[in-house]
Amino acid sequence: MSTVSDVAQRFKESDLASVLEENSSAALVLPGLLLWSMFMLLPMMYIFVLSLTNARPANIFVGNNRLLGLVPLGEADIIGLENYIELLFSIDAANSIQNGAYGAVFDLFLSDPIAVFNYPFWNSFLVTWAFVIVSVTGKVLLGIAIAMIMTGNRVRGKRYLRGIIIMPMGVPVIFSILIWRFVFSNARFGLMNQFLIGIGAVDEAVPWLTDRWLAFSGYVVTEMWLAYPFMVLITVSALQNVNGDLLDAAEVDGAGFFSRMRHVILPSIKRPVMFGTILTSAASFQQFLIPWVFNSGGPSRENELLLVYAYREAFAFSAYGKGAAISLTALFFIGMFMWVAVKRGNLAEEAGES
Amino acid sequence: MSLATGIVRSVYEDLRGIVLAPYTLAKEFRYTYHGLQEGKIPPKYVAWTWLSTIGAVAVAALLMFPIYWVFTTAISGSGGSLYSTGGFELIPPNPTIKNFVWVIGPITTPENIVINAPLLGELFRIPVPMEPTYILDPAQFGVPRSARSNFLAYAENSAYVSFWTVIIAMSVIIPGAYGMSRRDFIGRKKLLYLYILLTQVGGGLGIAILIALYTIFQNIGWLNELLPLGIYYGAGAVPFNTWLLKTYMDGIPISYEEAAIVDGAPSWRIVYEVIIPLSKAGLATVFVFVFLAGWTDFVIAQLMLEDTNWTLPVGLYSYSGRPSEMNWAHFSAFALAFAVPLMLVYFFAQRYIESGLSFGGMEG
């Protein structure tokens, strides 16, 4: 008898109607997911198709060809992985690869390894990583330092001070970046130059925007200023959850400021701060507006972060296919980074899924 | 309506705190002074308080300095360029508000009162039985009447875009967050995982897929249209804000709902009368974030829109230019008129945002 009822039970469980019934709450979530998919997932799939074509404004917006009767392609042609090969490899190497002459590429690599690779892309790639590493380190340290100052025991009017210092978060990004562009202006009356001349550090106006690494440091300072409110918010709420008894006990036991910091405070704020760090690294990785507004990723395209590089290729040089390939490569790296970070950091737990 | 009254009350309390600050401060001074005299408070304690407060204020001042710099330029009389400004002065001589008058432009009493509805267009038109007179006359401030910025026109475009962003996004975020927080279904954890992945990637994702988006919008004929842009911003705001509100709702004890169920309340009443009032801080935070998504985006708007439809960020950018050519004072006034209201929102919403973003204290 038990086997029969087992089968009946299983049938009941596999019944489509009851599965739908059990999961009817998904209907609450679906509208949001659908909306997001329409405007984000669909273009993401489309950009993949575009990256396999030679799309330009001249061919994509004319004609009515559709891939598989669905995806509008205009008169653009599918050219396979050509965009990606041209992106990663120098012109000579890319030509050899497309002709199947892999031996020639290998010879070129042996004689001059750098000549195999496409300089603009790898330059942009490395600058992006440098920007991520430097700016994230700066943001996290600045955020923790400010949060510690603003939650100090003896500071009066903390709440108002915190209200003031998180205001940059509400300021439109374009406003902040434009202002910082004028702070780092090449002109003698740019704020930074005035300051440096005023304290006697330099005699002449510093060419912030026309020197590669000076411009880069300007990007980093701006990014730090844009992101510190977020880090401060996260660190402050983490600091408020630090166990006060533990701190008192440490103080009674004679622990100084630094040992309290190292053994009590840092371990308790580690997880939320890690979480904020990962999110803010992703933001740094996708920084577009700072280099674009400062000097279009200049001087002479040397500071183009990946998204600026993609944007320039697509809209300034009308190479939609190539721009799409760069964008997707950038997305791939952000995706990998986030995936590893979420997996390693158990972030799903952080979101209240413990 | 408890949400609105709650926000009004807390803003009122903050304002009262600011206005009464000198009084509280004086009281504290007197207390400390007497304490010191009678030897109840050790001088070291007082010195430490002074030092750390001054240090904290100095840090805040340093962080806010760029904004103050823009402010001094906006109230300086010289409408010159960055090159002609004669160096920085902490308090500019002859402060004036004429640059702000230029931003707003002349305001006259209307000839007709027109009531518009979104999508439907004009509903009513009531003529006003009086000659148009100036409410704000730029000529009084030494600004020619014809010289006005496009601030109000851009603000109207921005408001239209943000209106749709908020409507669309909130109507999918609230049920989504409730479902994620209180119900279970297949793939719920996976979806939450996806949403967390997308939290900070949202904005950059928009730029990365910009080429595809532009091509699609061009094909459908949505270029230079405000409504699709508003919906697009709403869509982009879904993952982060759904997750944020879900985290907040997790902190509401389930026993409230159980009590309501025992009392026989239907599920819509539980949501309307238990969940929504209790998550007002979370809702306020999410509202601010969603609104700002539409109000402050620049990259997508500048690519999609033409100058008649520009939103405020694109308009602001158009007033910047080469330092030698741009009108630095006008630019600064325009920028502040755009940014200061938002800064105030953040100042007053600080405690809501802090509690909405506190990931640690949500186990509840």
C-alpha cells in the first residue's frame, strides 16, 4: 500500500498546477525582473551579436535584415571573432591569425613579444586595473579614517557633521566631476594650482590634465571624493555595531588605541567593510565619467579606462562592432570579479541570507 | 500617510536642533565652565573634547571645500572666466545673488493657468484676469531680462523623466522586495544572488551596453524621447533597490503580520497597514535612490537627447567649456541650483539612509 501512496504522492508533487500554486509568490518578483531584463538583459544579448559584426552607423541603420528573423542587423555582416582578434592582437599578428599563419605569430612573439599585442587595448586594460587598485585602497582607508573621526566619543555634533560629509553622495556625479576638473585645471587659477603656489610647493602652474600620471592622480582623488560617503556610511553603521563591552574590557585590560583597533574594532567591522570594498571596486572598474570629462581619457588616449575606450571607438570612430567587443570584454572582467568576490566573501549571507 | 508625516516630523526635529544649537551649546558651555571651576570635570577631558571636535570639523570643512569654492564663485560679482578671477578669497568681496537670478530667469504672473497630466497632455486652461506682472524681475538685479539660463526648461524635462522613473520603479520594487523577504519560491536565492551582483554594476552596465541600447532606441524611434528614458532608468534601478528594501523588510518582526492574520486581515491590508508603515525608512531611502537615478544621470541622457529635451545634468555640462571661454560665475550658480536641493535631501535623510544601508544590524 505504501508504494502506491508513494507514487500518488510523487505524482502530486510533480503536478504542474501544484508547482505553480506553491510558487505563486514569484508573481510578486516577476514584473521587476521582466522590466530589468527588457532594458538590460536584452541589450546585453544584442551587444554580443553586435560584437560579432562589422556594424557601423552606415550599415546598421539601413536595410531590414534580421538574424534568424529576429535580431535586427541592418546591412551589417557577421564577421565572427574578427573584432576580438583585432582587439587583443596587433595588426600584423591579427592578420596572421586570420590567415591561419599561427607560426608567424609565434615567430613575432619570440622576436618582439610586445609587437604581438594591440597596444591601445592592453594599455587601457592595465590603466583600468591600476586605477581600481589605487583608488580602492585610497577609498577604503579614507572611508575608515573619516568614519573613525566622525564617531569619536568626544566629538560634539557628530550627527550633523555626518549629515554634512555624506552630502557629496547626493550631489549629481556630473556636478562633482566638473568641479574637480576645474580644481585640477591647468590654469594658474585652478584651485589645486593656487593652493600649491600659495604654500610655495611649486612656482609654475602644474599641467594636471596634459601629463599622463598627473591626470591619473587627479582621477584617483576625484574617485575617492565621489565614493567616500558610501564607505563612511557602511563603516559607521558597522562601527555602531561594535560590542561596547568588549571595547571597555580591552581598555580596562590596558589595551592602547592601536591594539584595540587591531583586536576588537577591525575584526568586528571586517565583513561589512569587505562588502563595501567589493561594491566600490566594481564602481571603480566601470568608471567612465571622470576620464571622459577631465580630458577624454587623454592625453592622447593614454588614460582611457576600458569603458571610455569602448565609447570612443563606438561613437567617435563609428566602430560599433569593435566598441561592442570592448564593452563585452570589460563586462566579462567585472562579472568574473563580482562572481569571485561574492563566492569568496559569502556575500549572499551578508545580505541577510544566513 | 504616516510615511509623509514621519518624514516631516523628523525634518522638523532636525531643523529645530539646528536652530536651537547655539542655545544648547551655550548651556553646555555654562555647565562645563562650572564643572571646571568646581573641579568636577577634569580639564584633560574638556581639552580632549575640544581637540577632537575641532579636528572633526576641520576634516568636514576640508572635504566640503570644493563645494564652498563653487559657492564663492557663484556669489562673486565678476562674471569672468576662470582665468580672470583674481585668485581665491575665502569670503568674496561684494557678494551678489544676480548669478542665481540669471539661472532662474524672469518670472511673471501667468496669462493662463494650464493643468497638464502626464501622457494625457493639457487638461484645463483657465485665463487669469490680470496683466502679466513680474514676480521676479531680473532687471532689478542688473541682469538683462532677455538673458536667462534654460534651467527651468531643463528642470521640467528632468522632472518628467524622474516622475516616470519613480512610478515605474516603485511599482515593481515594493512587491518584489516583499516577495523576496516574506515568501518562498523556486530560484529565490538565485535571484537574490543576481540582484546583489548587479547592485554596484548597475550604472556601469548601462554604459557598457550603451552601444546596443542606442542602436535599439534608434531602431524603435525612441531617440530624443523622455518617457522611454524614464522607464529605462527605472529598470536599471530595480536590482539594487529591491535588494535594499528586502534587506530592510527582513528587519520587521514577522509576529506583526501573524497578529494581523489572526485578526483576519486580508493580505493586501497586511501589506498596506503593517509592512508599508513599518518600512518607511527603507521606502524613503529607496525613493531617494530611485528618484536620483533619473534626476542625475548624464551619460545616457547626453547620448539619447537633443538640446530641446536636455535634462539638468546635460544642461549643466553644456554650460561648462574651456576655462578661458566659459562664464565661470554663471556655471557655478547653475551647478549649485541643481545640486544644493539634493544635498539638503541627503543631509536630512542621513539617518534614514544610514539605517537603510546598515547591513549588519538586520538580523532582527
